[in-house]
Amino acid sequence: SQQGEEDPQALSIQEGENATMNCSYKTSINNLQWYRQNSGRGLVHLILIRSNEREKHSGRLRVTLDTSKKSSSLLITASRAADTASYFCATDDRGSNDYKLSFGAGTTVTVRA
Amino acid sequence: ETGVTQSPTHLIKTRGQQVTLRCSSQSGHNTVSWYQQALGQGPQFIFQYYREEENGRGNFPPRFSGLQFPNYSSELNVNALELDDSALYLCASRRVHATDTQYFGPGTRLTVL
């Protein structure tokens, strides 16, 4: 079963606009990570936020984490056509010591030129 | 580029056959995990290897097995292939005892006819 759930399932925006997607999870976690996947290829790591952090930035990416609500958001600012991809959040279960990642079904983002 | 490589890129097999997929971990990473990603879904954890032993397993039957070699490369073996085994198979490597990023390879696309 999948731990995380991304929302929305799909998002279509104009180039230059911001894209926001959300992730909810069920168990206590060590970290939450966001990955990007282009056209069914490998996953590219975007950003990791630890359970004691609330916000993190990396370039045009901003991630927030609310452990009380078991949720995270990923904001991509000033989107570009190259941002077209599927985005996944992944969590590792604090109760487990194997650090396996549990993924949601992803948000498919389309950036229109 | 993550430094994690996988082979082959694509593979077509028929039901009942056996398949071996290969992964070469990123330098310095001694833990490797395998994930199965069905079309339109997020990756699902299969198992993890550390020091050539399996030390974590997801909800997959015993016909999914693996090996890790002293150079930290790894194999995923699937026996008695079923149609539902058609998926993208991803391997990921990381440093052990580090709650940090897992780096994914480009994946092997397996089609079972």
C-alpha cells in the first residue's frame, strides 16, 4: 500500500506561473523527499526535508512540512516547459529501520508554453 | 546523472520465464534498494540489500529475489513471470545508517507478454 497521497493528480499551468502540489502521509516519518520523473524514466531527487524542519528552499523549489497534519507541499515558482513531469513525495517510516521509501501516486504537471 | 546505472534499458519476456536485472550503485553507497513502478502508479518497495544480505522486504512474493555483490552492485531476479510483473524496475542506492537521499537509476522497463 502507498503511504503518501499527492494532490492534485494532474495540474496544467502556463509557463511562468507557479505550481503547487500537496502530499499527505499516514505514519510518523524521519524525512520527506520530493522526486521528479520524466516520461517513465528514473526518479530525480529534488529536495529532502527532515521531520524537524518546517520549510526548505532549493532554487525555484519551496517545500513545507507540517508533521502535525502529516502533510507537505511543493511549490515550483516561475514554471518552465522543462518542469513538465510527474512529481512524487516519498516518506520513510520512523518505526522502521530499513529506511524504505513509500511513494504516493504522483502529480502530473504540464507546463504550457 | 546520479551515478546509479541499470541494465538492460528494456526487456521483453513471456509469461513463465525468468529475468535478471542489474544495478550498479553510486560510488560510496553500500545499500541498494529495488522498487517496482507499474504504469500510472508510484514506485513500490521490493527489498533492500546491505552487506550482501537482504535486510528489508516489501509485500512481494518469494519469486522476487536479489543479490548484492562485494562491489555493491546488485541483481533483481524474478521467476515464473506473470503479466502483472510488467513495470519499470528501479534501483536506488544510499549510504547505510544515513537517513538521507536515495539516488535512483534510470530503470529497466520489463514487458511480460
